Amino acid sequence: MDIELFSALEKRIENLLDGYAALKRENLLLNEENRRLLEEREGFKTRIDAILKKLEGI
């Protein structure tokens, strides 16, 4: 009986650790995507500001 309980506990711990590792990988990917989107937004902002300055000169 004890061996079965330890085996079940070990399996649950392994599943938790696998899930934790998967979440860490996903978090890294999401952080990279967030950084990329922030840079893209800054680029758009710069372009829009330049267009607005040109329009002010008209």
C-alpha cells in the first residue's frame, strides 16, 4: 500500500514539475512577444509623430 501511495505522489509531483516548466517556457515566449510589440508600438508612434509634424507645416 505504501509503495502505491508513493508512486502516485511521485507521479503527481512529476506532472506538477512538467506543468511548471511549460508555464516558465510560455512566460519567456510571452515576455519576448510583449517586448517586440512594445518596440513595434514605439515605431508606429514615431512615424505618426513625424506625419503630424508634416501636417502642421501645411
